[in-house]
Amino acid sequence: MNVNRFMVLVASLVASVCSFAQVIDGICYKLDDNDKVAKVTFKEFRDPDFYTGDVKIPESVTYCGVTYKVTEIGTSALSGSSKLTSITIPNSIEIISGGAFEYCDALTSIYIPASVKSFVGGALRGCNNLTSIVVDKGNKNYYSNGSNAVIETGTNNLIQGCGKTVIPNTVTRIGGLAFEECKSLTSIVIPSSVTQINDYAFDACTNLISITLHDGVKKIGRNAFAYCVSLETITLPSNLKEIEAYMFADCESLKEITIPATVKSIGAYAFQGCNNLAKVTNLSATPQTIYYQTFTTLGDLIVPEGSEEAYMNAPIWKHFATIKGKPLSAGISSLRGSDCDQPTVVYDLSGKRLTAPQKGVNIVNGKKVVR
């Protein structure tokens, strides 16, 4: 074989080997031979004990005689490293991907260097002992300013928070996954500057008891508060247009909710699993279209005066046990359960149309019902 061709073949094989994930000085990297950059990646099978104690990521690594600049901490790179106590991120890192440090329960603080250009929400998901997030003041893309959060400079979108986050009034949006699975978060105040809360923003914050919202919030995404099993009360902003799917799914401590008059749409499963939701106040005079999966519990429904009949005739809404605090008899509940699509029409014995059954004998859908 020609010597030159042999050398090319050897070089090709070396490059191929160096393209796979390699462990160098206790850190696993994916090496890019084209751009000569390295990405911190997860160890095969995601060994939870692979990263322990204090981990210092270098600015560059050398392998097979080639030096690579470390520019990225990849998706789920250190995920589940429950014994990782601290991490040093060098000023060469430009990207911190989603789930990069998720479920690192022993991690208490993190410092984001000036070099970071992209920080993906959920990077610190489930870091339940994290109390300090600091962004280098020289970073042009993100800031923290003592908030214990990562906030995007151009949009003022809060990308990542923790249990000790205090949201500043510069923030206009809470990003998707920003507080997801933050079990150390017990309460949060959303300032009046915030207009939007994105999907999964507070999903599975299982110890979140109270959240303060202002009327400036106009949009709240799906699953925003899903699985917040300790959430007892929440006041929805008066300018909200839609309650999206799964917004409060499995909020099993939620006892009552007031739906603003501005809400025109309520998604499927929005209150599914809210088994203690005994009282729903709907301020809309016109019943919104809802689904059988929207509510699990159909207790007391309070509606604007004069709109009782509209709700009694509306699909799904008419299944509530009481409407405007006037309980319906067992017979009427049975009729509703077996006749989902037919309106419930109530008259007294003189033939006068009623908005709700009165004490005594009523004619309900052509049948006598005694209350």
C-alpha cells in the first residue's frame, strides 16, 4: 500500500474514533473534529455517580493530539448527578442546553459566565436545593441582578428560576419550564410587568402553596400549574382570555376557582384531578364550551344573576350539582346525567318557566319532580 494512502487511512480512523464521546480527566465529551470543539455530554447509561463532588469544566481539552475548545454543555449532560455539589463553568461555554443539570439535588449554586449565548429553559429542572443563580455582569445576553434567575436581556423573558427567585419588575414573560419541578418553591409573586406565563412554567411545583398574579397577565400556557398538588387558592387575572388544557390538572388541594368574565375558552383537562374543587364561580354570562374532561368534580357553580338558565341548558355545565347555590334534586341530577344533550326545562304547575326548581312540585323536562 502506498505510504501516503496508509497515513491518510490511519488519520481517518483516528478522526473516526475521536468523533465518539470520550472521557477526559473525569468528564465525558462529544468531540467535533471539523470545528475542533467539544461538548460536555452524558456518560453512557447516565451513571448518576459519574459526576460527584466539585466538577470543574476546562476551557479546552486535548485528545489524540488535537486540542478542542469546550463550548457547550449538552442536553441532560449531568442529569441526575445527585452527588454533584458544585460546578465550575468556564468562560468558553456558549451553550447550556435543556436539562444540562436537571435533578442535581446537591447543587446549591451556579454561576453563568459572560460567554453564554444560549441558555435553554429546564437546564436546572428539579435542582431542589438550588438557592443561588448568578449571571456574570459582563454577559450581554442574560442577567440576574440579584433575582436568583436567568433572564434574557433582549426580551426580559425569565428563562430559569429556583426556589429563592424574586422576580424583578423588569420581567415581562415567564418562560416555559422556568420553574418546572422546583419542589423548594412554596410561594411566588408575579409582578405587574409580566404579561405572559408560558407552557409548563410552574409544572409539578409540588410544594407551591400560593401564587400572586396581577391583572397584567393576559396569557397563561398549558400545564402552567399542573401537578401543583399543594396549591390551595389562586386568583386569575381579569384580562385572561383562555384557560388552556391541563392548566390546573391534578391540583388536588385547590378548593375553589373564579373564572373571569373575559375567558372565552376552557380547554380539556384544565381542572382534571382537582378532586377538592368544590366551588366554581364563572363570571361569564355566556357559558363557554367545555369538555367532559375539563372538570373532575362538579360541585357548586356560581354564575351571574340572570344567566342561570343558560348554564342549566349548556352541555356539561348543567351537570354541576348546584347552580348559583340552588341545589337540584336527585331526580334532576339523574335526568342531566342521562340526557347530556337535551336542555333542562323547568316549569311550575301554572305553566310558568323557571330558571331553577322551586320548593314543591316542578315540571322538569315534562316530568313531575318534587323538591
